[in-house]
Amino acid sequence: MTQPVYTIMCVDDEREVLTAVEKDLEVFADHGFTVEPCSSVTEARSVLEAMEPGQLALIFCDHLMPGVRGVDFLIELAQNPATSRSKKVLLTGQAGQKETIQAINLAHIDQYIPKPWSGEGLRSTAKTLLTDYIIAVDENPERFGPVLDFGKIMEAIHERNL
């Protein structure tokens, strides 16, 4: 049986942002994760349609984009059983207080990262959120030890076996 590959998605209408996020997260690409850049919510929806339920582990999403606002898309993901457990990050410099409150209360975002961000901060956030996701959904989370929080993974395995 093949082991599932998980997806880290970034949705932003600025190509430079997608390229930078991809570069910042490339460390995860060699360890069971696919980094999927999407330049619109429409493209992200198309990519999601091809995924298995639970495959989307983490999404970084801008707020102000043509068509659908990022917060609205994150709310949509939170309400969809196939993506409700996915970790969600609002990565934006444009969300106001009202939108941020909506993101927290309705989309259940796990993190808010303002633009510009630091590569190390983005990787650290990804590592923390992916560790939590993998512990919750994967039967063999120890295989992600080289790139995630191995100590936290082993602690979770120990607790499962009690």
C-alpha cells in the first residue's frame, strides 16, 4: 500500500508571492509533501477536486484577490468535510479587522501571517501546523520525523499506545 502524500497549498494572485512561498517551503517537498501554488481560488478549487479527502494538510491563502476573497474561501474549506481538518493560514497584508475576525470565527484559521513574512517564520509555522495535522490523520507519523517535530510525533505515538 502506498503512503499518502499530503499537499501544502498557497493561494495568491501575485506570482512573486507564490514563488517566494514555494522556495520557503521547498524543504517539505522532499519529505512526503507536495507544494501546490495556485494563482486564484478558481484554480485552487480545481486542484482540490483532484485530491483525495484529507490530502490537503495546510493552506496559505491571501485575502484580497480577484473574484473570491481569501477569507470566504477559507470559510468554504472549513465547512467542507474533505478539508475541514486542514490547517489554514491567512497570509496577507490587506485583511482588515472585520475580515480577520471572520477568518478566526468562521474559517477557524490556525495562524495569521502578515506580509511581508520571514522565510524562517513561515517554515516554523508550517512545521508546527503540519506536525499537528500529521499526528491527527496519519497512521505512521514517524515517517515525517526528518522534517517535522519528531519529539512531538513520538510523544503522540507513545500516548496512542497507552
